[in-house]
Amino acid sequence: MIELNGEHYLDGQEASTLLGVKISTLYTYVSRGILKSYRQGIKRQRLYKQVELEALLRLRESDDSSSQNAIPEIPYASDWVSDI
């Protein structure tokens, strides 16, 4: 973790570990505009704000819990069709 101007930044490996995704998925999030990366100096290394990563985690958790409740369980035909 790196602290710059009072904000905490994580490198790619730390960010992917925090999110529980592969590094390639982290890059996909950036390319699709889901997450923003920041260049550190003149190096190619990219950094990710910890607060933005945590916000993404909270958003993902709320999406997961609402999607579980949104899809009702479909009964089997044998549960509602009587035997003839």
C-alpha cells in the first residue's frame, strides 16, 4: 500500500487480491470504466485508490444480495401436477 497526499493506493496485485479477482479482470474493469487506475510517476505501474476498490466491493455485495432475492425458485412440474 502506498500513501500519497493522504490517500491510500494499492498496486495491481494488492487490488486484485482485495477484490478477489484475477489481475486480468482488474484490467478489464479499468478498460470498461468500472474502475479507474492512476499512473505512478513515469513508470508504467498503475495504482488503484483503496476507497474506490472498497466502494466497488460494497456495490458488488449489494448486487449479489438483491439478485438472490429477485429470482424466485421455480417449482418442478411434479410439485404442482397431480398424478392421473
